Amino acid sequence: MSHARLLVRALRDPASVADCDWAGLVSAARAEQLMGSLAFRMAGRRVPPRIAALFEDARRDAAQVRTQALWEAEMARRALAPLGVPVILMKGTAYHAAGLDAATGRSVGDLDIMVPRESLGAVESALLEAGWEHVKATDGYDDTYYRRWMHELPPLIHRTRDRMIDVHHTILPLTARSRPDAGALIADSVALESGLRVLAPADMIVHAAAHLFADGDLAGGLRNLWDIDRLLREFASPDFWRTLGERARRHQLSGPVGRALRLAERLYATPVDRAVAGRPRLGDRLFEARLLARNGWGQERRKALRFAFYVRSHWLRMPPLMLARHLWIKATR
Amino acid sequence: MRHRLDLRIGPVAFRIGSAWPGPLDALAKLYAGYPTPEDGLCDFTVRLEPEKPWRRFIRPSVAIRGDYVLPDAVPMALAHGLLAAEMGMNLQMALGQKSYLLLHAATVEKDGRALLMTGESGAGKSTLAALLGERGWRLLGDEFALLDLESGALHPFPRAVSLKNGAIAVLEAEVEAARFGPRLEGTPKGAIRHLRPNADALARMDEPARPALILFPRFGAAAAVRGVGQAEVFVRLTQASTNYVALGRRGFDALTGLVRKVPALAIDYPDAETAIGLVEDFRRELAA
């Protein structure tokens, strides 16, 4: 059994791992950024003392992760408040700020926010004014590529706090075949007490699914799928499933959302709505194999499969001619 | 991984995997007599692996990876594989250790009173700690001091001492050859030779010590001693810590506790013998 599978089993059913390869489980969990989540799942279980101490540390660390993530969000809020534009938190920071179950032990790296596309220029200026800086040169191909084709600004990093911010204006690159309704994402977002906002529950799932299955190469995907599991379990209701189906169609993302539900069900036994999940597809097994390509040393496995998904991520991201040009520029510089 | 070595150093257990046998053979020899962690359990995993698959055979280069990685770490020559393993363990501690406040400092103990030495690279703390460790003091560690977040005690972490350039000959004159690792030439820090702490340091690696004095040594100038105020000590130690920020409030409480209770001195010294003389004076004063 791959250690990623052991990790999935431990998250799904903590009682089922008693006498396992703990060193391998911990390394796989750290590599997949799931150590905090695992530590909370294993709380109160019989675990060897050395491993129990690591879980204890990870649980304590989670409080600090949360404090830092929320502080970073607050810093962005203060920088952007004068503009009067809606600022929507996304991913990990959103789960923490909204107090969702998915935040339990959830690690947070960058701060992800979404703002209306027409405000991007003002938002970028305000952030630069408040101490954020460009990570890459602003005159190269990468910068132009980001600004023309991506769903986010080139990443910015804060000068003194050393934390990155990704400023999105929609949830998929503009070159992707699906065109999510960014206006609807913003219009239906939910205000928090701080004045910051988060996506509506169904849109949160749509975004997580888009991020995992319609963009990127699924590296570190077990954590994103665990987010989806936690969110679905918290949101589940007949009304929610209906809304989720509608929103997925509206954002042209029924395929990725169905895939997300089926994979969450396969790996984490998430209760899902059949109508939204759709019927099992042959490809689901490949996605599962890709998500589980991690061994007990924390190394990635199944090189060919990973490469195939890497190629797929570029294929999804842009039309063939543009892809050819993009790869040519990357290869020749 | 093809090759594996488990090591326990004080409270911390490592699992080190390598694509080549060489680095682990050297490591096993250097760490002869160290305990093996219980049941194959570990706190951290280190991986020494080829940067690219073919680099296992062709111009082999060792990438230092593990549970925690630095994205732009430069790979090392296979001949320096032992150093890569040491750096891999340091990296896991610096990025992943959350049980103790970690200070980049050398620590020795005598009569139950521990001396904590910290300073810039080149201040001579490793050399002083190694020498004191041969002259009646117990070496707790030359690289990281592990401050207990609850009790304020220092936990031994007696890794092999990393001696650089001129310091190598100083210790070679005092210590039997069997306790040295191979001399590594042309590393990023010049020549390096590792020294295994003595039997007393190993036998008592589970015995914490009370901090009694903080020292900021500086090599090169005429002998001088000055007191250091608590605010300066605090700021310098936050800079010497790799996980102070990550520990949040607990790190602040542990560090302020240390700074309030333990006196601090800055010393300049022209040579190691002068520094050791000063340290022995301080010890007698503290005992009186």
C-alpha cells in the first residue's frame, strides 16, 4: 500500500490505523501539507509517545498558523479598505476566517484574495503602497503572461512579513476552456464581521474543484480534496446539493465539480449527491493514482503518470498554438 | 530509499535515507555509540538523493531533502555526503522543530550550571565548546541549544561538532583520532572535520541542564568583558533563533524567562586559551 493511501485511510478513519509505519505516515502527511489535519484526526487515539508528541506539536502549531493567516488577511483589509471594493478571501484563509470545519489543522501558505477585475490596478497600487513587492521582474515574459492570460496578478510578497499574496479576479485562467462567472462569484459572496468576504458555500466547492481538476497538475491534491470533503460534510443539505449543481453549470464547471465529488467519495468516503457527482468515469482511477503518488519517505512516485498530468495541466490551460508558443519561449530562454 | 540510518541525538530522532551507501557509512562511523530510536520511530526524515535521476551515477550530486526543504538549496558533491547528512539534520531542526525554542548556540555544562554561547559564524563558539568539552565540561551541543518551553531547562543535542579550518588542528592536538570524521576539503565553508563528543556527553544526553550564563564571544580582539542589558540579549537571541516567530507566544514567554533569569556577558578574546580562562573565572564567580 502506498503511504499516501495510508494517510488517506488515517484521515478517513483514524481508528483503522493502529500498528502502522508511523514514520512513513508522518513523512507522507508532511509532504502533502496534511500534518495538522492528521494531528487533529488522531487526537485521543493510541499512538506511540514520540508520534503523539509530534501530533501535539502540530495541533499547537495550528493555532499559530491560524493567527498568522488571519493577521495577513487583516493587513490586506487595512491596505485595501480605502478603495471600497469587495475583497473576497479564498482557500485556507477563507476557511479560517469563516470558522469552517475545513480550517481544523489546515496549513496556510499564501494569502489568496479575489477582487473585481476592473479594480485590479487600484488594488495592486494600494498593496505596493502598503509594503508588498513584486516577486519577479515586471518587464519580462512571465509578467506579461500573468497580466494578459492568468486569473491572478503576478505574485506579490510583503517586504517585512515575507508572506505572499495572490490577487485573483476569477477562478480559472482566461485561456481555459471554461469561463466561470466572476460577477456572480462576487455578487453572491458573503460578508464576514471584519468586512472581508468569502465565497458562498457552493462557489467555494466550485472553486476548490476548479483549482484541483481544471487547473494545475494535482501536485499536493490530497489536501485540496480533504478541504472538499470537510466542506461538503459541513454544507450538505438537499438545498445545498441543488444549488451546487446549478452553480457548477453556471460556471461551466460541472465536469470538475462532479470529478471532485467522486474522488472525495472514493478516497475520503464523503457522502455526495449522485445527481451532482455523476456516474463513475474510467478516468477517475487515473486521478486517484495521481493523487496517491507519494511514498513513506515523502517522495513523489509514478513519474510517467505525474508527467502526463503535468502535460494535461498545460493542455487545459491554453489552446494548442498558444501552448506551442509558450513552451517555445520557456525552453529557449 | 536504498540505504537507511536511524539516529537519536538527545530528545530528537532522525531517519536518514540515502541513494548511495557512502554518506551513511561515514555517518554511522562518526556517530558510533549513539542510541537508535525506539521502534524505528523518528521526529524527522532526511533524504539524500540525486538531484536528477541520472545524477546518481553521472557526476553524482547530493540534493538535501526531507520532511522540510529549502526550495533553492544547492546540491553537494558526493564526496561531501557526510556534510550533506549533517546539513539535512540541521535543516529539519531549523524548519520543523516546534517542541523547543531553538537557539543557534553552543552549550556546555559543569556542576549543573550551563553556559550558552552564541554569536555570528566565526565567533568561535564551536571551537570553545569543543575545547571546554575536553576539559572537564559536558558538551550539550555546538550548533543548536534546545530551550524547554515549560521548564526553561536546556536539553542536550550533542551532535558531532563541526570544526572548520584553523580549529581542526587545535582539537586534533587534544583528542584521539578515532573520534574524528574524515577531513572534507573545499566545502562552501572551507575545510571541515567533524568531532564526536566524548563518552560523558553521550552517556548523559538525556540529562537537561539549567542555564546559568549567556555569553556572546567574539574572536580576534584583546581580552575584554562587558555586561549586556536584557533588551539587547533578548533581541540578539531572537535573531539567533530559527523558530522564535513560529512558536508565537510560547516562544516569547520562554525567551523572556531565560533573559530575565540568566546574566549575560560579551567577551572579546585573542586566542582560545584566554577565552577558556575567562570562562573558568565566570564559573568560579557563579559558584561563589
